[in-house]
Amino acid sequence: MEDLKKMEGTIIDLVEQLDEEGVISLASQALDAGIQPLRLLELIDEGMNRVGQLYESKEYFIADLIMAGLIFKDVLKLEKMAAHFQRSYSKRIGKILIGTVKGDIHDIGKEIFRSMAEANGFEVIDIGVDVPKELFVSRVVENKPDILGLSGVLTNTIEAMREVVEAITRAGLRDSVRIIAGGNHLTEDACRFIGADSYANDASSGVKRCRDWIGSAGGKEVRADD
Ligand code: B12
């Protein structure tokens, strides 16, 4: 069997080549050989970046982006990946409502954030993609989450995110919910423009921020295996 280091490079190449069977097969082997699920996600992500670059340079087309998305979802479904994100908690530490903002249908990053947040003890209500601001408001009223997560991958989603925060404020809900914006294009400046309490470029740091918020509000983590 190839050693892990070599496998890592090959996985990135296979994603770039959109070789679905090859990625799944090698990803399974790498998991069996002990690769950390988060490391595997990083590798797939790196491959996705390459696909994105090829799309920008017009060597790849929209169908190729679709294929890349399917490959990522297949990897997330692998038994060891799914198992990594499933831990049982006797008590949830907090509630997160999450959706991808209007104009954006990318949902893989949101799903990764959701899985990681659930694995860290949060209850997560996912309201989907291309979500209008009015729906964010009504679902916040209905579900009373501790945290609202706004996902957006397209750079122009910053405006839609800002509109959601404005709508939440207008509805008199701003003081009842912390807001985190997620997307790898976000910056400190963008976060200020949006009016969110924080932002994250990746799911792990986003979940960490949410845990810190719950911790500072006096929340207590209780795991089933504690
Ligand atoms: C797969 C893909 C698609 C698939 C999406 C499938 C799906 N189910 O999601 C499809 C085919 C639908 C698609 C469509 C389009 N896409 Co596209 N797509 C991609 C691609 C290749 C991968 C995206 C992805 O899943 N990445 C992997 C995940 C894990 O990363 P992520 O989404 O960034 O998520 C991480 C963080 O952002 C963060 N995060 C995300 N959400 C949240 C939420 C919270 C609360 C937190 C804390 C964190 C967080 O954590 C995640 C994990 O760490 C990227 C290229 C790339 N490099 O990303 C282009 C890319 C994003 N797409 C692009 C474009 C242009 C489009 C289209 C406009 C193409 C077109 N002409 O139609 C359409 C837009 C449709 C729309 N209205 O949304 C551009 C965006 C350019 C820009 N500046 O905005 C990119 C960058 C490609 C490129 N380089 O040109 N796409």
C-alpha cells in the first residue's frame, strides 16, 4: 500500500481530475491506514480549490463543479467520516440555526459546519440554501437559537448576509442571538460590514467560536460518555 504521504498528494490529484471512483477508493484506504478525517477534508478541499481554479481559467465547466460537489459529498458519506462526526450527547450545549444566504446554493461547507457542530454537542437546525432574509427571521422567532450561522461561499453574499442581520435587528431579535458568518472569503472588515458578531473561514474555527460563546454564557457541556 502507498504510504500516507504519497496517498495525500494522489487524493488531491484525483479530486482535481474528478476521478470519483479513484477518490472514494483511495480516501477509504487512507482512512483505513489511519488518516484523520479532518486531514482528509483538507485534502479534498485543496482538490476543490484546484477545480475552482480550472473553472476560472475556463478549462473546466459548470458540470465539473457539480461533479466536484458530488465527490465531496460521497467522501462525507464514507462510514469512517460519518462516524467521526457522530457522537452522542446526553444534553445539548446550545442551539444553532444555519442557512446559506439568498443567491447562493453552495451547501458543502455548511454541511461540514453542521456535522462538526453536532459532533461538539450543538443541536443544529439547517434551513437550507438560497434562504431569503424573511425566512431567517421567522425561523429565529420559531426556534429561538442561541446562535445564527450564515453560510455563503460566493463573494457577493456579503451583501445578503448584511441584509439578514439588518432584518434580524429590525425584528427586535438582535440581542437574543449571536451571529456568525461563515465562508472562506470573509475578513474582519467584511464581518464589520455584515454586522455579525464573528466570522470564520473554516468550520473548525467557527465551531470553536460557538463553543466559546456558549461557555462564556455559562453553558455546560455534558457528553454521554462523560
Ligand atoms: C462544488 C462547487 C459548486 C457546486 C456546489 C455544490 C454544492 N452542493 O455545494 C455548484 C455546481 C452548485 C456550484 C455552482 C456555482 N459556483 Co461554485 N464552486 C464549487 C467549488 C468547486 C467547491 C465549493 C466547495 O464545496 N468547497 C468545499 C467546502 C468545504 O468549502 P467552503 O464551501 O468554502 O466551506 C468552508 C468554509 O467556507 C466554512 N463555512 C462555510 N459555511 C459556513 C457556515 C458557518 C456558520 C461557518 C462557521 C463556516 C462555514 O467552513 C467550510 C469548511 O471548512 C468552488 C471552488 C472552491 N475552491 O471552493 C466553486 C466556487 C465557489 N463556485 C464559483 C462559482 C462562480 C459558481 C457559479 C456562479 C457558477 C455558475 N456560473 O453558475 C455557481 C453559483 C450558483 C449559486 N447561485 O450559488 C466560484 C465563486 C467565485 C466567487 N468569487 O464568488 C468558485 C470559487 C469557483 C471559482 N474559483 O471560480 N459550485
